[in-house]
Amino acid sequence: MATADEVIARTAPSKLIDHNLIDKEVESLCDGMVRYEKRPARRRDGSIAEGLFNAWIVFNNPKQYNSYTTDMVKATILAFRRASVDREVNAVVLTAVGDKAFCTGGNTKEYAEYYAGNPQEYRQYMRLFNDMVSAILGCDKPVVCRVNGMRIGGGQEIGMACDFTVAQDLANFGQAGPKHGSAAIGGATDFLPVMIGCEQAMVSGTLCEPFSAHKAARLGIVSGLVPALKVDGRFVANPTVITDRMLDEYGRIVHGDFKTGPGYKEGLAAIKAGEIDLSLLDGKVEELCAKLLETFPECMTKSLEELRKPKLDAWNRNKENSRAWLALNMMNEARAGFRAFNEGTRETGREIDFVKLRQGLARGIPWTEELVESLMPGAKK
């Protein structure tokens, strides 16, 4: 009886149709700010599976914390399409360069300087954003989010659209929404209640307080967690979080939340003095991709389609209404919020004076350019 290698070797390759939408490399669409790489797939024993690959889609905008511009969104849509139809691809890894940020969402500079005050333009942008999320949810291959750093705002939303999340434990997670003039309706309000429950979704979507990767794992939106900090050549867990169940100074049960007080400052100092090494993260991603490799491909695709349904149902029910609201919101609160973030500094802060805004609106003051200017960080009070 012939071996599988012999059968494959003596079978002439079929002439196959190309189902890609374009024949250009995605890097050319955004000046290399999204990379598309095919890396050899490996079996669980580490050996290379000849002719098979994992597709890595990599955001490359580290100076702006890997936030996505309009061109990057276009490239990401086409990258997922390319990976989805590539017969050689086993799994897709969505990640970014560096160790500071996976993605912090939409590019606030572009938002503030172009889309703010232009709802008709932002509506078109949101069509692209919606298509990006749908491209992830509709990919025929399993999608792994490799969280190399903070996953915030729209970065959290596209991350939750993925099937698996593997994170290094210095990463922070969370939403920006009402703190920066928006609502987390680019996927978070659809996915969070399904994935972590209504109460915790409410906390994340309204208060916008970042939480640790350890808490993200406890809540169920991280399936693989590894340390990234090396101290004296040894990997250690994130020293700024409480990783064991215990009581804080107020008698509350804490598990995986940030420390407060001197312990937190000491943890920050340890991170600053240590070395960031993402080799364990890469190993964990490769391990997961190897497990996915040793499955029936069509059964895998069908399983993905079925298991994605709770997220897809919520997403498809709301995405068009969300698009329309977000566009109109660019005329007032988003216009102020994105400008404040873009124009603010570490010294002045990056948020408007929320109390002054509420006081003005309570008196019936209309949204004017004068009002927006008076709310900016550093404005005279």
C-alpha cells in the first residue's frame, strides 16, 4: 500500500482558480503598515509540515500604538480574505509589532483631523470597519489573536472577533468609549455580554477602566496566558497585578486586578528594570496552531461557523444601526473627545472637562466651536 507521501508526490497538481479579490500584496495598500506573512506550519513535535503555513497579519504602526488608519483597515480586510481562501493556510494569527501595544483602535489623529465634524465621511469609514470585523468573523480558518501589548478600544473589539486569544501578561485590556466621546458599539457591546456576562460587560463598556491580562483570562476572553517579564534571566508574572485570590485592604475579594499603593509602584519599577521577552508568547501561539493543524479542515471550518454564531448574531443585528449612530456622533461628543485625545499631552491630560460639559448642557448651551474649545485639555477654566 502506498504511503500518503507517495500518493501526494505522484499526483499532478490541479489547475486551481484564484479566489482573491486583488492580485496585489496587502503591504502595498498601506505603506507596509499591515504585513502579511506566511510562516511554515509545524506539527506538535516541532517538525515543519511541508507546504502548509500559518498566515500572520501584523499591524506595523508602533509609534501610534498600532492604531489602524483607513488604509490599514482596507489592507486588513484583504489580508483576511487572502488567508481565508489560501489552501495552504492552516490558521491565521492577528498581531502587531513591538511589546507595547497589540492595537488601541482607530487612529485618533486621523479621527481628530479628518473625520471629526464629517459624519458623512465617518459613515463610509465605518463601512470599512464593519467589513474588517466581518472578515475576521467570516474567515474560513481559525483566527488567533496574539496579544503582544495593550488591547484597547477598537483593538479590543477586533481581538474579541477572533476565535482564540493568547496574551503576554503585561498587556492591558479595555474599552475607551464614553471616556473619549464614543460608545463601544464596534463589537464590544455585542461580544462582551456574550463572552463575559452582562455585569462585567457593563463595567468595561461604561467605566472604561483597563484591566489586566490575568483578569481577562479569569473573565474568559483569554485562553492562553504567559509571562513576558524577565528578571535576572528568569520569567516572572506581572508584578503589578494580584495573581492569587485574596482580600485587598478594603476586605474585597481580588483576583487578577491591578494592585494599588506601594506594591503597584514597586511592580512598575520591576518592569522597568527587567527585560521584555515574547518568546513564550510565540511558543504558545505555535503550540495552539499545531493543535489546530491536526484536525480535519472542513470539520474545523464548520465548527468555527457554528461556534461563532452567538457573536455573529449580535454583530449582524446591530452593526448598521451602530454605524449610523457613530457617524452622527462625530458632530458633537466624538468631535470633542477625539480632539482632546489627539491634542492633549501627558501634562494636560487627554480628556475633556466632563463636569463642565454636563453643567453647560444642563443649562441648555448648544454644541458650538466655542464650547468645544473651552473643554479642551489645558483650556482656561
